[in-house]
Amino acid sequence: MIDLFLLNEAVSAFILNLCIGFYLILALQWYSYKLSRVFFHFARPFWHIYFIIVPWFVYILVPQFFIIFALIYLLFFVFWYKKLDKKLVFTHKVKVFLSLLISFSLILSLSSYVFEFRANLLALVCALVALKCFDLYQKRKFIKQAQNKLAKLDKLTIILITASYGKTSMKKFLYELLKDDFLTHATPRSVNTLLGIVKDINENLNSNTQIYIAEAGARQKGDILELTQLLNPQLCIVGEIGQAHLEYFKSKENIRATKLEALQSKRLQKAFLHSSTLMQESRTQIIYDTKLSSAKASLEGLEFSLKLDDTEQDFKANLLGEFNAQNLCACILVAKFLGLSLEKLKTKVQALQSVEHRLQIITKEPKFIIDDGFNGNFEGMKQSYELCKSYKGRKVLVTPGIIEVSKAQNEALANVINECFDFVIIIGESNAQLLNACLKIEKLVLKDKNELVQSLATHTKNGDLILFSNDTPSFM
């Protein structure tokens, strides 16, 4: 005879595992599949209470009523999920995890029904352990494949770019400078992790490529070294060292030491370093930002002077932001080292287009709209705000502040906002309370990004300048 109570518990546990598992793999995908980041650095920890702790305790305390609770929970979850701007991408890894979770849930739920022991609660743990084993196997397999491919490309020149900020811009600019003279490939979008670069090498790097430009990011000590040991670049750019991801590194010195792991390449010929690396110039090391003698930025573009071969050379670019002069300086020096003429470099620099979401002018009429959504550091944001200050009309800022930095940096940012803007829309909850207290100008706090379009229609008018600064996903 079927024990309906045990059957109810087994079905309830199966639903519990699927609900929590779906939420957990979503959170893991947001945070690069690092379980420690999900539990210790999650921007919205109360979501864990809603989607992990509450359903777990309901099942433990009143399992006979869990199916009723699960229906309510699922409705709430679907409503919450629909409002997210960064939903789950069903990658091969995600499909493997969900398959493992369903398999373990079914097997352990059945065993719980037969042996009257709640082994079904271990399904999620078993799926995570199995996924970790699968990851290790896949990682070793794909890294070995990439190493073998690189070993065959003995004439390939590899350029590694790392920095606290500006990596993607430098990569894009350098690619544009080199692509007509060399068969050049660069890592796509903002791909900058070990497995992301390994995937790019295995799937996209052609055998006739002459130059490969790789962007390298880091969240902990050893991340850049791991990439350096894979690629062994002949050239590297170590850009400005700042406090981005200070929450993970704990100190600026730890950030600096991690970025400088790029210099441990066995094939390094030349390194182009920002002065914030605190390194000294030598035969193999160029401190690139010291070559800039002047830079002038406006809403019309950028002009700067660069010392090349003991002479001052003037450059113009249709780009916004004085900080781009430093980014371009590094790229120009690398391109010149690779043999591009001065005349060609000046022409190419002037033809460069804004990198998407980085001080990109969307339109000038009827509203002047600038997208700087990928700029998330204090110095870059400060310069973009000061750039907007010169605009003659009303100036509107849309921002969540700076994420994963100290309170002091957001307080300093608020002071700059007060000087440069007339109205600010604060998005999200991460810095809402702090910015709301520090800002002296007219402001609006939006906890839900879905309300932004309507708010802009209501609170802005033709002739306004609107700057979107450091757009962050809704889970931040």
C-alpha cells in the first residue's frame, strides 16, 4: 500500500531541489560559478533568504504542506525572474547541472520513499559536487587543447592587456590600429577569464593569425599568472591600477601585485606599464602615461600630445573622455613597436569609434544621450562627469554609483555629481541610501530598473544631456 505521507515528502523534496537548484545556478552564473562569491560577496543577500532558507525551513518544519507552499513560491519566483535584466543562459554547463540535479533528486527521493530517510535533501549537494568534478575534467581537457593549439602557432605574437579599468577599450583600440596591417584576432566582448580565453582559442583562433590580443581580468591573486602561463605573451600592457574589486583583493597593493603577474611571461619582449604600477622604466619596460605631455577633452572630441622618439606628436580622436588619451597612448606605443608608421597611426587614431557603452554618443537630438554604462571606476566616472559639466543645457545623470568599492569612493563621487549635474536618478539598492544622503541636487531613487524608461520620460525634456553611468545588472 502506498504511504501517501512519504510520497508527499518525496515529491515535495523533488520540487524543493529544483526550485533552489534553479536559483543557485542562476546566482552562480552571475558570479562566474564561484560558490564563495555567491555566499560571501552577493549584492542582494536577502534573496538567499527568500529562495534558499525560507523554502528549506518550510520543508523541514511542515513537509506535509510544502506542495501548497511550493505553488505560491513558484508564482513569486516567476514574477521575480521576469523582472530580471540578466536571466539564466542555458549553457552546456547549466544543462549538465540541471540534468545532474534532476537525476539525483529522483534517485534520492525514491530512496527516501523506500527507506524512510530524507536522503533527498542531499540531491543539491551531490549535484554541486558532481558539477565540480565535471568542471575540473572539462577545464583540464580544454586547457590542454588550447596549449597544443598555441604550441603549433610558433609565429603568433600574443599581446596581453590587464588593468583595473580600461582593458576592453585598449583591446578594441589596439585591434583597430593593427587589423589592416596584420591578421589580428582579439578576445570577443569583455571575455577576460581563463576559461573564456581558452574557449576563444579553441573555437575562434585561426592558424594564420599573426597577432592575438587577449584581455585579462582578475578577482584574486594568481588569476593573471594563470593566464600568463597559458599564453606566455611577447608583449603586455598593464594599465592603471585602481581600487576596482577592492572587496575581493582587500588592498590596492594586492591588486597591483596580481596585475604585475603578467610580467612573468617566459617570452616577454616588451611591457608597456602605467605609472601606477610603480615600476621603473627600462630597456624592456615603458611607462607609457609619462609620454603624454597634454590632453584636452570636450564633447566634440579628444586632442593630445605624445612624445615619440624625442619629439612631440599631436593626435586627434573622435572620442570622449580625457582618460582615453592614456588608453590610446599605450596602444600607439605598441603599434609603433610593431612597425606602424607615425602618419598611419595619426590617421587611424582619428578614425577610431567609441567602444560600445563607453562614453558612446547615442544621439544629440532632441536629447543629448551618452552611454557610459561600462565605466565603473571613480577616475573614469569623475572625468566623464566633468566632461558633461561643460554642456550648456540641463544635465541629467543615471547611475547606481560605484560597485564593490569603499564607502569613501561613493561619497567622493557624490561630491563630483553635486558639482556637475542638475538632476540624478539613482538606480538599484547597493548605494541608494549613501548617495541619497550625500547628494544636494534634485534626485530620484529607483529600486526597480524597469521603471527607468517611464521616469526618464517624466523627468527629462528636449535639450537635456542624459549620461548613463556604470549600468549594473539588477542583481547588483
